[in-house]
Amino acid sequence: MESYRTVGTCARQILFSVKDNILTDLKFLGGCAGGLQALSKLLIGKDIDFIIEKCRGILCKNNTSCPDQLACALCMYKKRCEEFENAKDQIKQRGHPIVLETH
């Protein structure tokens, strides 16, 4: 499970899992329990690119929101995945027999 520490929201942390670009688990620590439980139920099973598109830019207070912070968390996750894949490709091209851990 991935972990993201939020900035500027009542929820202080987001825990989530992704498999094949699909959000498979989502929990917010802190924040509005009812609203965030509903958000989790609505988003689990959705493509993370869809979630980023729909949640990015939603504002509540401090010029962000829990959905906006989720979009940030998923963007950071995607960036890490892309960097990991690029590193694997570079190692393959060099012919090094190094095995990288998956995340």
C-alpha cells in the first residue's frame, strides 16, 4: 500500500493501492469520515488517470482539498512508476544482469 502525507487538508494521510493503473484500495486518515468514505467507494475500481482528471483542482480550503491531494498522490505514484520503468529499460539496454525490486 502506498502512503501520501497530505498538505493543507483535514485528512493528514492517504493510503492507496494501484494494480494495472486501477485504484484497488483507498483510505484517508483524518478528515470528514462520511465524505471520504463515499469518495473511496466511488473511486475504487477506476483508472487512476480518470481519477486525476476528475479530482485535480477541486478546492476546499488552503487552495486544495482531499480529492486534489489524492490527485497529487496519484501523480507522484505515476511519476515513480515511470522512473522505475525507465531505469529497468536502461539496465536492459546496457546488458546488466541486475534484478530490480517491484513496487
